[in-house]
Amino acid sequence: MDAYTLDDALRWQTRIAEALSAIIEAVAGSNWPEQKKRDVLFRMMHERARHNRYIANLEVALQSEGDCSGHAMRPGHPLPKHSPP
């Protein structure tokens, strides 16, 4: 999954959060052993919260696009390249 713009990134993160919500719902309704269900729900909810933070950050970046005139953080403009930590 590559995102070349903030809009792309927001779309992908939203899709991921929605998929995680579906998984959480399915696991919650499953007949798995309670400990396994709790562990998986905890991990999936943690992941969904992480992606929801990404979504919130992307929305802020998109809202402040006017403050970044000429900068790469505008819809339709490429995301800046960076190296992984």
C-alpha cells in the first residue's frame, strides 16, 4: 500500500480502521476461549486506535493545507520522502 498524497494516506488509513472494526466485531461475537478472545480484541483495538490517530493527524494536515502553501502537505501533492527510523 503506497500513498502518494495525504488524501491517499487518509483513504488507506480509513480502510484499515474499518477492516479492524469488522475483525473486532467478528472476534467479539465468536465462540473462542475467553482468554484468547480478550488477547485478540486487545491487540486489534490497539491497532485500530493507532490507525485512528493516523487518521486524526492526516485530517489536521489536510485542514491546514492553506498554511503550507507550496509545501508537499497539500491534497494532490506528493508526500515528502523520508527514511525509516
